[in-house]
Amino acid sequence: MAATSHPVELGSPWGPTSPEPPPTRFHRVHGANILVDPSGTRATRVESFAHGVCFSREPLAPGQVFLVEIEEKELGWCGHLRLGLTALDPASLAFVPEFSLPDLVSLGHTWVFAITRHHNRVPREGQSEAEAAAPSRPPGLLVEPFLCIEQFRIPRDRLVGRSRPGLYSHLLDQLYELNVLPPTARRSRLGVLFCPHANGTADMHIIVNGEDMGPSARGLPVAQPLYAVVDVFASTKSVRLVQLEYGLLSLQTLCRLVIQRSVVHRLAIDGLHLPRGLKDFCKYE
């Protein structure tokens, strides 16, 4: 079923004309070396360095982010995760190619890129390649809690990777938030989405730890369903899906944000007089 395109005004919540998209899941069709857990939210390459191509179960809606967190790395391989979109229906493939680049891309109607610090940005009209590739420093979550990409406004809170709570996690969290760690570091969060235009085409954007890397491809066909592509390649061994809230934030999320902003660091949450379940939710989510 094709994903229909509904224009969303910048800053307005998803509503009746643009219902909030369903939770993301991995497709049952995937590379030969991939194991998807029963929930459909975790994909692990069980051997070798290839045959790790995965797809989203459903076509993405305009502005919907297919967001993954790198859970496990594997030493000894050269290369990292690859990410993009395809207009090919995974269920219609005779076989899943060994690599997303160049094998899947060579089938056509597929846009996939290796994740790098200064991503494959397409220069805007009147902009030089050097200006398009220039790095930017994302604002802090408390300064700007939303990421604005073309006509879409996405809460940044879940887009940014977070370290495991520990002795130095307060320092590591700042590095994720400032996006100064390698983009394919463990626990980095990487996402892909498309933004439609009135002429029937769309731009593909890739997000690294809450920072928009700019349009990676232009002219994608909005009239065709667009599936996310994640290639769990080489040193990237396992990824998990992270769910986002697009409309008005839930009361649970608002409470978490208020608590997190009231402490120096999330490890200090342990000292608050709160139920253990709420403390864990505030520390780990």
C-alpha cells in the first residue's frame, strides 16, 4: 500500500489530516545473515560482514523518521552501517542483495549512503559544495528541543544517543548531544526520512544524533511507497529501532523531561524520592 503524502505545517502537531505514523518495525524480508528479534525492533548480523540488508516493514510516511541505535560493534571489519530509502517493495525482491552498495542501488529506485561525519549533502541552489559540506554544531536540547527539517518539526530528545549510566556517562552524554563522537560509535542514533515537495518529488535527509546532515538525495518519487533501508554492514553488528513521538508529547514523556531538567545529571535521579520504575524510565529512555 502506498504511503500517502500529507503536508505538515512547520511547528504544527500531527493531527486528523496527518495521523501520527505507526511504530516502526523491521521487514520479514532481509539479508541471509540477519536475525530479527520477535518484536521486529532489533536486527543482528549473526556471521560474516555482509548479507546484512534490512528494510522497514511498512513504507514511511512523509516526515516519519526510521531511527536506529547502534547496539553492538564487531572488531576486525572495515566499514560501517549504511542507510537510505528504496522505492522497491522488499516483498517483491527475488532475493536480497549481499550489499546495499552497490548491489541494491544498482537495481534502481534506491538511495543509500555510507554514514560519515560530513555526509553526502546535495548543495542547494546557489550553494557551493564546500558550503553544503560545512559542519554545523547542533544546539543543546534545552536550547532547542526540536529539530526542524524543511516543513517538519521533530522532538530531538529521542534523536540523540545516550551512554549507559556509569561513572563517566555525564561526559559521554554531552559528546553525543554535541555530535562530536564518530557517527557510527556504539549507541549513536541514526535516522532517515523524506520531505515531499509540491512538484511530486522529495528530498531524503539523514540524521546523526539529532543533527540533520542535509539533503542526501533529491528528486525521490513521492507517488511511490518509500521503504527505509538499513545495511548492518562490517563493524556494525546489531541495531535496534527507537520510536519517536511526533504530535503532542505524552504526559509520561513530559514528566520525564521535567525530572531530567531538574537534576544536574540523570545519575542524580537515584537520589530522588520516586518509584523505581519511574527512575529507570527517566535514566534509560
